Amino acid sequence: MNLRVCINTSNLHNGGGVQVATSFLRELSDIECAFSDNEVIIYVSSEVAENLGDTVHQLKQNFDVQEFDVFGLAAFSPKIRKKYHNFDLIFSLFGPDYLPMIGAKKVIGFAQPWILYNNSDAYQSLGLLSALKSKMTFWLKKQLFKGADAYVVELEHVKERMLSKNIGHENNIHIAYNTISGNYREMKEQKLQLAEKTSEVFKLGIISRNYSHKNLSILPEVKLILEERYHQKIEFYVTFKKEEFHGESSIFQNQVVNLGPKKVDECIDTYLEFDGVFFPSLLECFSATPLEAMATGRALFASDRPFNRNVCGEHAYYFDPLSPEDAARVIDDYIENKWRRDLEERLAAREHAINFSNPRDRALKYIEVINKVLS
């Protein structure tokens, strides 16, 4: 008997979730007989559909692809819940899926560091009331994650923390390493060399939404220290939505250049406009940003946290993310001693990023978990 499988990305609208969904579905479009003769329906958000581009047409040759958007608690509405009835299995690439009491087996991707690290500096930076509100929100999300038939996570530390929080068990939490998209692998080393800068201004950027845990509010202070104490010419670049940027202080808006959001296929050219990538995040399960920075040959300045060291090893310049002074010191040291003289090191970092994992292996792991739960 053929079974009905739903691959659900309708709840993904921003950042890394959209990138992973785009990469996975592109791989899926090129994998034959992934789910035997079972019927597969793919739900994509408008953002995922936009980033897939022509791949949507290729997917439709083998799957039923439907575009619609789900935002958080709206998934509880009868209209939305109706779309998820009559499936044997629902795979939500990243949860929570807000679909309790749906009569289907569930595989859910888990990437919620706020649930796992509830004593993180990220909470302390919110202030007391905001921190309490966030902890209540993520306690509710934790309950929604419980009860899945299987989970997919991106690194070992996530599985370990989930087990310590009584989410899942040893045999139903599977690791599918995150990775860079295929277009990063196809870059030529000559392109990295041609991207060398002639300007005296050191350009630092990050491709990210303005989430509080990304700790991007420190950018103006880091820039001020670099300019006044170290006499460095610096430009910081972000890719915020217009309303996010306008929600920042006037100091931030005057000191930081906003390039606006970037589609997945626009990211490489954006990285190549930078001399370095600044990643001061306080909290992650996994972020592809460090891998993408290394893959594009950009110097990577990263917060000294395990989620960065576990991925980047010796290929990043680490700083205390709670100290703009330390961040400025590390950046100044690089500019003075290595800028334009470290191509060999950056090529080694690129090799590290490329070999960390690959999109096909990740896609095959997703498919393996789905078929295992189905059987």
C-alpha cells in the first residue's frame, strides 16, 4: 500500500531555514526513487519558492508541490490543520510544527538553541521582563516538540542538550550535518584572488536577520573603537529588512550600511564585497554563516563559543562577544598583520568548509530518517 508523505517547509520564511529548505529541495529534485512508490506532497512557503526559482518546475515532475504560508500559531486554525490531514508522515524541516493531535507520524528538525541553553548570555541581554517572556514562549515550544517519532539535528551538542532536556531519546534523534550550498563549492579559487581589495577601507559584513541573539547591536561600538583607538578605516554592512534597520538607534543607522535582504543565490557575490565576516552571535544550534564565510575566502571573526569552535576549528579569529574592545583588538591585529597577506590561510579555510559536509549527504540523511519512520 502506498503511503502519503508531506515534506513541510511552509513555516520557513527567514534566514537559515529558507537556505536549508532550498538546498534540500534542489537535491531532492535530482534524486531518483527517494521514497519508493509513496505519494509525496511538498509544501513550500513563498520565500522558499522564490529561492528555488526554476527548480520548482523540476520538482513538480516527480512531486506534488504546493505553495502556501504558515506563520506560528496560525497553524492551529482549522483551515491550516485541514491541509495536514490524511498523511501517514509529516516531515517538518524545522519545527515546531504547531500540529498537535494530527494523526500522522512526525519527523521534525530541531534548531532551537533558546530551548536548550536557557542560561545563555543571550537571555541576560534581553532584560528581566523580556527574558521571562522569552523563557515562557520557548517552554511552550518545547512542549510542542515533544512526542515526535524522530528528530533531525545539525550537530552532536544539540542532541546531547535535547537528551538533557528530555526531548526525544537516544535512538530517535538523528544528526544530519548542516553544510554550504553547492554553488559555494563550484567557486573557482581564482575568483577568491580576484576579489582582493585595493581600498584602504576594511569592509566587514554579515548576512543575517536582526535577531537579538546575533548580538549585532555591538557593531557601532566596535567600529568606534577601531577608528578612534586603532585609527582603522572601517565599514560595517548588514542585510536587514527595512523595518529592522529603521528600528535600530540613529547611531546604528549612521554607522552601519544596510544592503537589504539577500536571496540565497545572491549571497556569494555579497560575501565577496566584504574583506571579512563579523559573526558575534551569542547563541546557535548551528549557523551556516561561518562556513559560507570561509568558503568564499573571507576572513572570519567569530564569537568565542563552542558552536563556532566546533565548526571552524583553527580557521577563525575568535573574540569575546560581550566585549566590543576585544572584538576591535582582534580585528585590528588581523588588519595590521594579515590583511592581503593571508591568501594561503583563507584557501585552507575554504577547503575546511567544503569538506565539513555536503548537501547531497544531508538530503540522503533526511530521506533515510523519513523512510525508517515510515517502515
